[in-house]
Amino acid sequence: MGQQEQSNNNNNNNNNNNNNSNEPAILEQGDIYFFYRPKKDVKEVKGIEDVRRFFMVTGPESRQQQFYRLFVIGKKSLPEIRKSDARASERYWARVGGIFQDQKELTKELFSDEFRKGDVARPAGLGKYVIVRHQNHAELAYILETPGEPGEAQKELGIEKEASYIISVINPKKPTPPGYPSAEEYPKYPDEVLKEFSENENFVSLTRDTRLIDYQNAQVILVGAREGKDAIKRDLGIDIEEEESSNIFDKLKVRKEEIPIKPLTEGKLE
């Protein structure tokens, strides 16, 4: 999936010198998309048991060169937002399945069914996201713009109207935790990036910048943190604005008649 991207510049990471501050700081922001693929030979998707793959795509702004990360979410849904601390079983694994510098390559990856007939990905959401440094960790927060309110498709996939997730990266220097991919499947980080990983921690937070997830096969952990715009604004100090003109078909240059669109336009599984 795609080509490995070695990001040399994070122009939106202007807060590096304040890394020890407890004040929240935006490390990255841009467009976020959600897609799913049905299982082989499933004629009608009725629930998550009929879903083969669930994807989250981030398209950062303010880069010298536009690119997209395609995350494969292991449990085929986003983690539940809990009021208490999440248990280890609620750490959802994800993998950067592709880095795409060309939007056409991303849409080809998502909407091609050349390998399995009917395997075209279904768009299930479009919105805006930010990655924010908050105290000793980072959170990915988003607001869903399309559909305007989550429907059955979004509820099956754990997509809220507004939510945030603690995001960290599995340390390739440490022995692979049980239940996670082997070290051979990790990205080949260059030495200057590998230095960002401590020798002592299993998971590394994105408190400096986001370049640790700029590589194909980066292994990521997501933990539900906050739900609702008020909680995100109160705790993280940010207010993600919706774009009324936001349109996934314009942004990804795909025609409505080419793909199943009910999950996006009606919130219905298809």
C-alpha cells in the first residue's frame, strides 16, 4: 500500500520548544476520512461482523507536500469512550497501511475492486481532525461533518460526532508485546527518527511532533479519551470548526455513481 514517506519537515510543529509545557499545543490538523470494506461474498452488510477492514485516513494541512496516511484499525471500529481509565484490552491497535503523496493513488487503493469483486471501500465519514499535545501524551480529536449526525453505520464502527483518542506508537526497540505484530513488520525508521524512541517504554507518545507515524507500517495504539465538543474544548482547549462546504467527492476526486454512498449520505450500512 503506497510508498514509505520519510518526512523531513513538519511545518505545523511550531511548539517543539515548548515541549515541557502543560499547555495543550496543536501538532497537526487537517481532513479525516473513514472507510470500510465488506467481507468477501457478503451481499448485504448488516453489522461489524460483515466488515473485513476499517480504515481511517488523515490528510495533514500545512505541509510542504500534501500526503495522506491510511490507518488500518485492527478491531474494525474506533475504541469506546469510557468515563474511567481504559483497560489493556481497550487499547486498539492500528497500523499505517500506506503513505500516499498522490491523492489518485489513495483513491485507487480504496476504490479499486481489481482483487475482489465488489471490494470497493465504502466511505463512512468525513470531518476535521487535530493532533494535540496534552500534558504527557497526544490526542487525536475530530469532528464529523458528513453525515451531519452518526447513523447505524457510524455507530457500528464507533464513529462519534466528536471524540478524541490518546494516540501513541509501539516502540520498535522493545520486545513485541503479546498480541501485536512481530518486529519484522515494523517500519525501517532512519537513525534520526529511531532516536525518538526510549529504551524503557513500550509505547511512545507523540508529544514532540507527528513524524513517528509518517512511515508505512508504523504500529499505533488508540485509547478512547473524550466524547463531545464541550469536553474536547474544555480539556484540550481547542474548538474544531466544521466546514459546511466539506465534500468527500471533491476532496478525493471520485464520482458518486462509482462507489456505494449510503453509509456517508444516509448513515446506512451497505
